[in-house]
Amino acid sequence: MIASGSAASTEAPVSLITGGAGFVAANLIPRLLNEGRRVVCVDNLSRGRLSYLDKHATSLGFAFVRADLSDRDECVAAFGAASLAGTLDEVWHLAANSDIPAGVADPDVDHKDTFRTTFEVLRAMRLHGVRTLHFASSSAVYGDMGELALVETAGPLLPISNYGAMKLASEAQISAASETHLDRAHLFRFPNVVGVPATHGVIVDFVRKLVEDPERLAVLGNGSQRKAYLHVSDLVDAMLWIRSRASQRRGVFNIGPVDDGVEVRWIAAKVVEAMAPNARIEFGSGNRGWVGDVPRFRYDTRLVGSLGWKPRLDSASAVLRAIAEVVEQERPNANV
Ligand SMILES: NC(=O)c1ccc[n+]([C@@H]2O[C@H](COP(=O)([O-])OP(=O)(O)OC[C@H]3O[C@@H](n4cnc5c(N)ncnc54)[C@H](O)[C@@H]3O)[C@@H](O)[C@H]2O)c1
């Protein structure tokens, strides 16, 4: 385990972010530091990168701990290190396997990085008396509900990927923990989130393919998959909004745009237009990109809307902004 960054006053409030070297964390960290909090990021660097944290490395309120949170001893030690930074009073649990096809190929991946990390984080929170948890869940917990609008109270929930199954199991474990040692638990169900620094997802996949071969873009599935996309800046806004306004001890929130999303074929066309206008787009067959892919979903976001939050960007605008950001990120010699 390595630690860097600051030692600090024992009075300062501390946020621990698991998966702290990943995409969403990179956008959350500055917002928490701006609140005057100290931030301790924990990550095993299986997907995240230390370079995403470079700009915070010299910040007085920031520290990084390298640890595998599915390992009991490493997880408890990471919490111990975070407790030294001040008063550890909240955890943002973002660590997970974010590669759904990898979990289809080997279910152990989701069990270890998505469920086991949740189980060990909850156990360490109990040990250290940390009573507030914000959890990155996913639309994948709903499974394939066809054209039905996905509402937080829907059920039974029957995920169709190991990733979704382990997110749902994590939600269940958090729910049980809120009967014993949590005062507040927010279960945020994200849609597809876009922006930078992108570690995965359809846009970065298309951009990397075109960097490799500017003549052709192969699309997984027939391109008719229609999904809701949220820009990461809106996602972080929504989570902080809910954190400051929701009154539930244990709340489940869909976070997403209010539209029905855009089709993958449209995203492919826009990436080609931005990068290689002469490339031909080759579609696969069937309406799923991979086993466990949910081809269409419509989010019901009235609950977060009732708290007064609405996104600044709809799905199409979020995707267009993210394409420009990811193209810049993947440019040779880009500073990421
Ligand atoms: N980005 C999306 O579109 C999206 C959609 C729905 C849900 N989510 C969830 O949001 C969270 C953040 O997603 P992201 O896009 O930033 O993903 P990401 O892959 O960029 O970040 C996750 C981080 O967790 C770390 N990690 C994985 N296993 C670990 C372990 N055992 N111990 C310590 N660290 C570990 C990885 O190294 C990575 O840095 C994840 O839980 C993800 O499942 C993301």
C-alpha cells in the first residue's frame, strides 16, 4: 500500500472515495475539496490511473492509498489511513468492475470487485464508526424491462448481467447494513455516464477503434440500442444535490436525463463525423452489443426531479460534448 499527499488536522471532515482513481471519482474529487473537505482516494489501479489524480497530488487536503478493497486486511488498513487525515464521516463507494463483458466472461470479476468490495467497505465502515454511505449503483439492476419506464420502486428486479446482479446484491447488503450501523445510505442508480477522463464506454471504444483504423468502425450489435446518457458533470451535481436535500435514511435514486436517450448508430455517426468522415460503419447483428447488454431503457427520474434537480444536458448534448472531450483525450501526447 502506498500513500501520498497530506497529513492533516484531526478536526477536518474527511470523505473516503473508493475507486478514487477512476472516471467518476476524478470529477467528484474537486467538488469535495471545494467544500473544504479532505479527500482520501483508495484504488487498486486495476482500471483507474494515478495521472487522473496528478492535479490534486499537492493539495493539502488530498491523499491516495493504493489498496485492493476486496481484501479484508487491505480494506481495513485503507480506512485506518483515511482516519488519520481527520474525521472520516462519509464514504463514496465507487470501486467496481466497470467492464460488463469482462464480468460475463468471468463472473468472479464482478463478485470480487463489485460485491466483495461493497461487503468489505461496509465491514470497515462499521469497524471505524463511519455512518454515511453514497453508493454508485446502476440501471443494470433493473435487467431488461423493455419499454417500461424504470421507476425506483419497480420489482422484482432481475438483472441480466453479472455486473447488474452484483450491483443489486450490493444494494441489498447496504440496505441490511442500514439497519445496524449506517445512518444514511444513498443508492444512486446511474445510467450511461459520459465525459472524461473516460476509462470505458461506447464513446471511448469508438474513438480508440478509429485511432487504430481510420477507415472503418465496427459497432457491436445492429446499432438500434437506445439508451439514456448523462454527462459526468451533471451526475456529480445530482449526487451532491441529493446528499444535501434528501431526507431518507436509505434512499434509492435514478439519476439521468429526462429524455429517452439516443441510438448507438447515431453515436457512431457522430464519432465518425468528428474523427474520420470517410470511415465506413460496419454494424453487427442483433440489438445487443454483448451478452447482458440491455438494448433499451427509459428512466423515470421524477424522484430526483421532486428534489428540484434537473440536468443541464440532455442525452444528445451530453454525448456530443463527450465526443469532443474524448477525441481530445485520445489525441497522441494528450496530457492524461
Ligand atoms: N460510468 C458509467 O457509465 C457508470 C454507469 C453505471 C454505474 N457506474 C458505476 O459508477 C462507479 C464508478 O464508475 P467509473 O465509470 O468511474 O468506473 P472506473 O472503472 O473508471 O472506476 C472504478 C475504479 O474502481 C477501481 N477498482 C476496481 N476494483 C477495485 C478493487 N478491488 N479495489 C480497489 N479499487 C478497485 C478501478 O481501478 C477504477 O479506478 C462504478 O461503481 C460503476 O460501476 C458507472
